[in-house]
Amino acid sequence: MKKVFFSLIFGCFIINSAQADGKLVKYEEECLSFIESPKVELTSTYGKLKYDYSKDSTFLRQETAKRFQDLGEKLYDGFEPVGLTKVRDAFDFGVTVGQIDISNGYTCLYPETITVHLGYYVPTIYILNSLQKGTCLYDMALRHEKTHMQIYIEALDYFLPQLKSTVNGLFGKLGVKVVKRAQTGRGAAQELNDLYLQQVQKEVERWRKEVEAEQLKLDSPEHYIIENKLCQELEGGE
């Protein structure tokens, strides 16, 4: 039995849809009678949270505007962010592809192990460099950004069981790939890998958009008005 291993990092692949030809169904069924369902390995990480107090208002506004733009929104007028939370996505996907020869000169490629890693890399909370420690606005900004980070963590915890269920169901949905023996090799194995990857990518992308949309709710004008008013009241009462 030959095995080919591919580990593809999100963003560095080409998705190709590979649909089995009807005449190959009997060979797929023959293959399925010999193999077992793939083992699914799902891992995650939150990353190590960092704090950065060196950035000015221009940096915070530009980076915040990018977040809004990525979701098709526009940063509202008059908004001057005093904090920002950024995370880098960590998404790795790989399939260990097994290979067996079957009838009439055909070979079956099938997933033996499917590995998925999802999480965050270098999450960072930025606080405006002009804010003074101990002030209400400083404390409010820090609390606000920690809430953003907590949303990221809770969203990941919530999504992981759903993702595992999706990956566990892929074999029954996508199955194996049967090719003529002369067509076996890296290309055929990668097509099978990409077919599985395409389905996982759709789920991860959907989840990412939902998380960022939830983050924007916390950055609504109404929310900032409440926070600023609270600080004004507290400072005015001192």
C-alpha cells in the first residue's frame, strides 16, 4: 500500500472539484469494501495574547477601518478608536491519502487520516499610546478589547464541535477517487485532498464572517456612546 501525505496551509492552494464518473461507481464500491473510514484529528489553539501600548491614533483608525471594509462596512464618522484587537488565523488542513489497486487496472485513492488545525496566532490587544494608566478611558478601552478577545475564544469553542461533525461526515459525502493505474501520483492524490479541503474551507469561511460580524456589534456607535458617557459621569463625579 502506498501513502501520499499533503499538508496544505490555508491560502496556499487551488481548489479543484473532482466528481466521479458514473462508470466508476462499481470500482468505488469495491474500494469501499476494503477500507475503513478515515481517522479525524482536530486540534486548536488560542495563541499567546500580547499587549501593545505603542500605537498612535492613526494606526488604530487605519486598522479599524480595514476591519470594517473587509465586511463591506464603512467606519462611521467621528469614530476615534482608543483600542484594537487583532488575531491572525491559524488554519491548517491535510489528508493522508492511502492507495490500493483494484480490478481491471484501476487504483483507488482514499483518505486515511484527515487533520485540521484551527485557531489564532499571535492575538494582540492594542491600546492608544496617549492614554494614561489609571484613567477611566484607559480602563474602559482595556476592558472593551478584552471583551473582543473573549468573543474570539468563545466563538472558537462553539465552532469546534460543529467543524468536527462536518469533517466526520465528509467521507460519506465525498468518498474516494478511482483512476487508471497509470494516472496515480501526486496530482491525483492532491485532487482528492483539495476536494475535501473545499468543503472544510466553506465552513471555516462562514464561521469567520459570523465572528467578525459579531465583533462589529461591540464596536457600534451606540456602544461607544454608552462607554464614553459612563467615563464622563465617573470623572465628573470625582
